[in-house]
Amino acid sequence: MKKIKYLVLILTLSFFSFTTILLIYRNPNFSIKTNGTLLIVNKLSKSITVFDLNKGEEITELFLEIEPHEAIALNNQEQFVITNYGDSNYIGKSISVLNTNTYKVEKIIDLDVSHRPHGIAKINGSNNVAIVTDIGNDLLIVDIESGSIKTKISTQQKLSHMVVVHPTKSLAYVTNVISGSISIIDLKDEKVICIIECGGGTEGVDITPDGKELWVTNSQDNSISIISTITNKVIDTLATGNEALRLKFSIDGKYCLVPNSKDGTIRIYDQKTRKQIKIISVPGKTNLIERVLYHTPRPVGILVHPNGKYVFVANSNADKVEVIDMRTFEIVSTIGTGRVPDGLAFLN
């Protein structure tokens, strides 16, 4: 009887010790200090985590009625916009405009027959935004002030998903997942001027700061298509890790960072030489000890701080945002989030 009690005591102490160790390792640890506020879009919890990067603490968590996917702050920094994508039970048909001071919804803009809004980008020199819809395959230009759709342009492709706008020209570039392509859209003439075939599962997209190159992830082919914006042709193809869904250039354009969601890694490429210079492994998949101590990583959404010093990567399985120091290319902090973080945005 004494042996059984002793055994139960040992097992109980072991359980609590193991649980404590797990909490220590899995608990977010934000140790840096920088300016601005980070907006983290949590899909499963239908919320936005608002995090103060200077104080290192959560300001609030905004709970929404519809599952959001992406967010962006407007040029006036007084508002930010969320795409109301929806979930398996509800098809999203709108975007929400929130006040950056009160964190309250100011208006909800209906997108008419264009449904499942996902990708979003600011339009140069205005507070209008470009919205891409998965159902309808449209690029919408929405006037935030009036709450109206100014322009609707068909991408002429299937499952249009993400968008980036040229830094100096009135051009938008839209990725099309099922078609495996990029639609180049002239925003002045309001029409598609070119469609470029890329690869299987074309999804993530970013443009170099000088506007000369477009880099696109093909998640099914595990590759990046590099496109010249002068010739509108694919000029190179690079290998990625498994299922690269997003990518972002550093502020100076020297590097491109690519989260690989199934690998649990972020690969860093030199933009000029095209060479991979580093692979950052997110804790949780490297070895047996990591698998026990951490959640299996799934890095997806990515955002570069405007000061160029840090990069934020949404780790959707672990309900964290990993913070990368651009001077060392190492993970230096983590931020706790809601369930399944994805899209990220920055407020000054």
C-alpha cells in the first residue's frame, strides 16, 4: 500500500513538473522594445490582438462577429481595415473599418456580389484600399470615406487571393491560387493588361522597394517565381521550403523572407544574388525534445517593421508571433495571440 502511495506521489509530482516546464517554454516572452503597435488577426478566435511594441504588452483583444483574415492601417493612421472572410459556416461579404484610438468598428462596407474578401493593399496617395475576393475573383477599389466600391475589375483567373500595389505606378498585382498565375491590373484604365503563369498554388506576393521585381510564392510547387515588372516575364525561379504561403522584402530591399508553413522555417534570400543565406527554424520541429516542449510550428503571415530592425511572423499552430532581429536573423522574442494568428498590420 505504501509503495502504491509513493508511486502515485511520484507520478503526481512528475506531472506537475512536466506541466510547469511546458508552460515555461510555451509561454510567450517579449523582451525587445521598439515603437508602434502591432495588429494581429486571429482567425479561429475571430479577433484582433492589439499589442504595444514599446511597453511589450497587449492593449486589447477585439472580438468580431465574422472570421477576419487580413488587416491594413490606412495612410491617415486614424483607421485600419479588416477583411471579413468568414468561415465554413458563413461566407464573408464585407470589410470593417475600425478607429485606431477607440478600437471600435466605425463602419462595415458591403462588397455586393464579391465574396470572401482576403488580400488588401493601400492605394498610393489616398485612403482607398484594394481588396481581392476569392469568390468572384475580383479586385475592388473601395473608397473608405464614402463606404462605396469605386471600381470592380475581374482578374480573369480562379481563386484570386493576395494583392500588392506598385510603389510608383498605378498597377496592382494579384495572385491566383488555382490558376497558378499573377494578374497585372492597370488601375487607371481599370483592366487586366497581362496574366503571367507562375506555378502551382500561386499565393504570396511582394514587390521590391524600387518596383523592378515581383517575387511570388507557389505553395504547391515549393518555389518562388521572380518577375520583371519591366518585361512582365518570369526571369528566375527559386526553391523554397515546404508550402511557402507568404513572403516579404526587408525595408531596404536587400533580403526576402519566406515563411514555410509545413517546414516550420523562415528562409532568407539575398535579392540580388538570389542565393539563400539562412534558414531560421521555429522551435517545435527540429528534434524530439522540441516536439515535446513546443507546439508544432506553422509560420504563415509576415510583416516587416517600418524601422527595418524587426520582422514579425505569425505562428498559427502555436498562437504566437515570432519576432526576428534583422541584424542577427534570429528569433529574439514572441508575442501571445488569439487562436490561429495569420494577418498582421502596423500602426505608428
